[in-house]
Amino acid sequence: MSTAAKPSNDPRASSVEVTGELITAHLADGRIISIPLNWSWRLSDATAAQRARYEIIGHGSGIRWPEIDEDLSVRGMLNGVPARRPATK
């Protein structure tokens, strides 16, 4: 019985760029994926400096912007599901 871990087929981010238009993730397997910035209302509302301060989490399965309390999963970016702004009361 082998105890070696199987390589993961899950997409993993190695770096991220956020512009005024796009959130772009560079994946460990060489792919580059982008989603519109307005799919994340928190990042849309953030300053450029806040957008630049992110952490790769979950061994690359997600990206976190702790200053604005935003988390995106690479899988969610690939599936193309925008985050909706909460309704105001």
C-alpha cells in the first residue's frame, strides 16, 4: 500500500491580479482565468491598494482579501457565479 499523496486535479491559484475591470488568477497548471471585477461587489468597492493585498488560501484553492473580508474560490471563478450585493433593508 502506497502512502504517497495523489496529485490534486483541483485548480490552484499561484497569483492574482485585480484591475479596474478584471480579477485574473494565474493557476499552477499554467492556465490564466479572469472574471469581471463587478462580480465581486466588495472588490469593486475596494481601493486599488486593498485589492492588491490578498492571500492565497487552501493550498491555492482560494484567494482572500482580509482587509475587505472577501474570499473567492478558484472553482467558483471557473464556474462563473457572481457574488450578489446583499439587499438593503
